[in-house]
Amino acid sequence: MTLREKTAQLVGVWVGADADGEEVAPHQHEMEPPPDLDTLLPYGLGQLTRPFGTVPVDPAIGALSLLRTQQRIAAANRFGIPALAHEECLAGFAAWGATAYPVPLSWGAAFNPELVRTMAAAIGRDLRAVGVHQGLAPVLDVVRDARWGRVEETIGEDPYLVGTVATAYVQGLESAGIVATLKHFAGYSASRTGRNLAPVSMGPRERADVILPPFEMAVREGRPRSVMHAYTDTDGLPSAADQDLLTGLLRDTWGFTGTVVADYFGIAFLKTLHGVADDWSDAAALALESGVDVELPTVNTFGPPLFDAVVAGGVPERLIDRALRRVLVQKAELGLLDADWTPVPGALADMDLSEPRALRGLIDLDRPANRALAAELAEQAVVLLRNDGLLPLREPTRIALIGPNADEPTAVLGCYSFPVHVGSQHPDTPLGIELPTLREALAAEFPGSELRTVRGVTVDGEDTAGIVEAVRAAERADVVVLALGDRAGLFGRGTSGEGCDAASLELPGRQRQLLEAVLDTGTPVVVTLLAGRPYTLGRAVTEAAGIVQCFFPGEAGTEALAGVLSGRVNPSGRLPVSVPAHPGVQPSTYLAARLAQAGEVSSTDPTPAFGFGHGLGYSAFTWSGLEVEVAETGTEGTFRLAFELRNTSARAGVEVVQLYLHDPVASVVQPVQRLIGYRRIPLDAGAGCRVELTLPADLASFTGRDGRRIVEPGALELRISASSTEPRLTVPLRLTGPVRPLGHTRRLHPTVTVHDLPPAETP
């Protein structure tokens, strides 16, 4: 290959499928003018960026448009190499008419990696069926400050939860033949004051023990074929120019062999935002040498500037060859270099392609099986925060549904769902999927109740005139369902989403005033939240009859929420992020050292209103019969213990057993406790089980003073808990022997084995 042919494989072009099935068109966006395909394609092309996720297009027509474009690309270059097509799939395939699943924060709330794996496989099959090869997900950023707008895209504030759930997503996507992309590597979520794309100031231990473990787990156990670098700099070093991170750690230590792709325009940002590159060639050289293989979604730096730099002798051609080899190996794995490769995707294989208009509606990306899966995950992700006994509701005569999210179809969607991300720019185009509002869901769930709906206030507006009508409706009702929360958007066009950072965790707009006015009526109030981050709930924490938290639960979300209110669904979700008690006290993550706890030396109290892992249900459980087989072992050994869990209620339910480790004395400061394992355990009414735990000493490891991961001898405490604030059984443990250094092959998980016990008498 010539040098120009080589560099052509290292770039992507942002395109949109043609609505009539013709070839894709380069996307016109604010960052740069569109490239000329006639100039680019004779040398080949590395990637096509978001052909389905740029403009609304019927899936079959979009697949035909992509097919014809791939034919043109392969025919235009002398090696016949097609492009690799990628799409966003953060909460489902981001295409018109595709299933909108719950956002990742809901995946975390479900505490169910197996279900997330199943969902990801379904998403992957839909991507693959229409000709897509790579998905830009999952997000493995650990929440450090809930004011950050992209909290909705994360899985939670604990690295073990994030790692296990994200790894399951990777496994599901890759099982369908789709290249999974870990992002954002690394530290994006730890920005100062929770601002998007702001500097990161964490130290090496926080990075090693909080930010990196989810990526390490996903690389080891999920085997993703791509990683996306983060936009941010950490202590002055941008991720896109961090050779120790992208090559030394990711490849040399962890053994990653896939491609590293740029976050959109991220290489150019080395010049424009970070100021570490003088021009485009300099930016390209920095990124390429550090380990970035593919520029997305443009040719700004890896196109002519990189070519010119090699010709001028500023960049060794061997670096081009290194990245090219990774790109071509991946294309070969995908079958794109096979002699019998065909551009016809599976969904079009048996269709007559001569008449594009006849294809409309023939590909269904929101099939009943998808919708059922979305509903199952949405139901498992609903978190019941508070219940004074009113829930579940027993067919109240009059329900007042009040609030800005009472009758808004897109209130269940995050910012990377197609209807919000792209559809909002095309208001005349139908949504493409069914999105029942909360009003519609409640009307179906409570057919015998009189339902009155009043908005009261908008999500983020300042007008409070509607509160008067809301109060009047509340006074006349038997119960109020208060629908609060967020509106997803991008770069300030919403209250949650990329670039929609919050100055505080006060409910947006005038929602707190609406909440307090309705509480003042004395009518029982059930607060519901359709949101992308946790918010302080003020008086509702102690005065509301119930609080139900949903994190953008997707297209079946309102039905899941209504099912929890009626009791049709027994809630089993747990908080993946803490709910703060005060709006300005950040960060409030549970994963903090003693100095970060409440104390007499500070006038602010970060104690949450509801802690990480908290969640109620309509069943009751007892934890008993603790048996400790091995409580003391060497630093290379294993602890063994068991206990009994029983559902003592008359209703089947789920308990989420959570294992937290407390290290009272260590050579460096440790968090007060950290999650090292968990298990969802469903039990029928009266049923019980014996839960056996095997805990390798590796789970007590941390980064020591010299930067190496170690296991130290000394006392430990295992907290077998219902949440980070609700320990049920506490076990003192001890490690003996020498300090033991650990490598990246350490054991990452406990073994949790569940054995059924004879049923007890149902109360």
C-alpha cells in the first residue's frame, strides 16, 4: 500500500444515510465543512461514522444506502477494502425506529449483569443485521461528582458495579459480532466541579483504584476490540497524548490488541483545547505515537496533515504501519477482507432491492422481543426509595398526576436516544417508537380511578403560575403522583446529558417549589422521578408517602413505574449513585475516606439522604445463621463463610446481597468501605437459601505507597449488607503473612453460591 492508502484506513467520515436509499451523504456539522468523497475514496476509507444515527431514515432504506456506499468504497480503491461502519448504542441502537432501552444508570440500578448481557446481544444483532460493525459503548466512567451532565451515561459511582455490568454489556455486544468500544479512557468523569470536558486533578492512586479497574475488568473478561480515549487531561496530560496510558498500560500490561479510536475531534483538541500541539500534523504525531489508531469522525489530522508529516520525516512510517495493522486485522476479523465479502447485510439478504420504496417498513428494529426485554430491565431498575406503607396503591378513587414529566413522551429517554439526540432536530418526523406517557400508563394501570393531570411547572422554567392549579388538584385527590425530573438534551439544551452540567443538585427550575406546595396540601404524595442524575429531595425525604426513582428507563419506563405504584411490579432496583441530602455538598459518593465523612471540623455534611445500594421492595427478608469457616488466612489465601437469607413475607421478591470491605488500618488512606461483590437473589414467599461466600485475599488489594498493587496483612471487616448504609451481618477477618505484590492477573471476584433451603411457613 502507498502511504496515502495507508493513512486513508486510519480516518473516518461522518455521513448520513440517504432517505431514498442512494449513497450516504457527508454530514454537515458545525465543527468543519464536509469532506469530498470523490477525492478520498480512490485511496480507501477506514470508517463510516453513524450512517443511521445522523438523520431519521427508515431502517431498510438506511441499510440499502449503506450497502450502496460500501459498494462504491470497495470499487473505488484498488484493494477492494470496504469501510467499517460504527454507530452509537449507549441505550440501544441510536437509529430511527430502534428500541430505546433504559440508560446505563438504570443498568447499574438493576444490579443484573446477566440481563444487561442479554440486552447488549439483542442490540448487537440489530446493528449487525443492517450492516453496522462497531458500537460506541459502553461507558465505564465512574461517577465522582453527580453534577456532571453525563451521569446518565454511566453505570454508577462504584468501580466494581461499573466493571461487572459494563463487562457483561461488552460480552453481549461482541457475541453478536459487533466491535464493542470502551469509553472514555480514562478519567473523564472526574473533572473539576463536574463540568464537561474540564481538567482532571486526581492522583495516581485514585486513578488506579477507582477509575481504571472497570476498564481492566472489561479488557480481561469482556475482550472488547476497541477503546476510545477520553477528551480530558489528567494533571496536565491529555489522554489522547498519554503513551503510558494508551500503550504502556492498555497494551503492554493488560494485553489489549484491538484498535484505539479517537473520541470525536479529540485529536484536533490537542491543538485547539489542550494547547500541546502546534498544528494538525503535530497533533496527529502526538496521538499516533501515544497509541491512537483511528481518527473519528474526520480527516483533520490523520488525513493530509499526517501524510505530510511522514513525507517531511517528522513521523516514522512504522507508526503508520502499526496502526494500519491493527485496523486491517480488525477488518479481517469482521470478514471485510474476505474474497467472498458482500455488502448486503443479513436483513436485506432475501429482499428485492430494485425498488427502494417497496422496502419501507420491512425491517423492524423494535420487535416485541426487544420491547419485552426493555420492559424487564426497566422494571428491575425502578428504585423504591421511601414507602410509609401507602404503596402499592389500592385503586384510589381520585389520582392527581402533577408535574412537568406527567404527560411528556420523551421524559423516559436519555440524551443519546435517537428521538432526543437526532429526532429533536427534526420535529416534523414521527418518534418512530411508542413512548407511552406516565399519564397514559397510569390510566391503563388504574382503570377504575379518576385521573386528573396538571403540569404545574416546566422542567427548568421559572414560571410558577401553574402551581395554583396543581395545589387545587392535589387538595381534591385521594393521592398525588408527583412527576418530577429531567429533560435530556445536549450542550445546554436539557437538564441532563452531554454538556448539561448542573451548578447544584437542586431539582431543576421551580420543581422544588411545586413539591413543597403539594406537600403542604396534606394529601398523600408519591414523588416519582424520571431523571438522569440524583437530586436532593428536601422535605420529601421525610414527608412524602413514597419516593420512586427511575433513571431514564426507556420506552417501557412509564409502564414499569406505574406497575410499581400499583404493585403489579415488586420493585427490586438499588441505587447506583447516592441521593444527596443537600444540593451543594459535592462530591457525595459513598466511596470516600474518613476525612470525607461528616464531622465537627466542617459545617457541611455530605451524608446522603439515601446511600449507594439502597432500595426497598414489597417483600421482607431476614439475614441469619452466619457461619464463618475461614476468618484468618494468609495474604495469598481465601476466606470462607455462609449465611441464610429468607423471604418472610407473603409475596415473592428479590433481595440484592451486597458485600462491602472495610480496612481499618492500611499503609495509605482507604475508603471507609467499598463494594467487592453482589448478587440478586429472587425468593418465593416463605422461601429461603443458604448463601456461601468465598473471598480471595486479592479483593483486599489496593495501590500502595510505591504505586504497586499490594495485599497487606492486618484486620479487615466484611459487611454483608442490603446497601452501603444498611449492614445486616458483620464479620471480622484477618490477613497474615508478608505484604504481597499483585499483578494485573489478580482475582477480581468473590464466589457467591446459593443453595435452596426447605420452605418456611408463609405468614
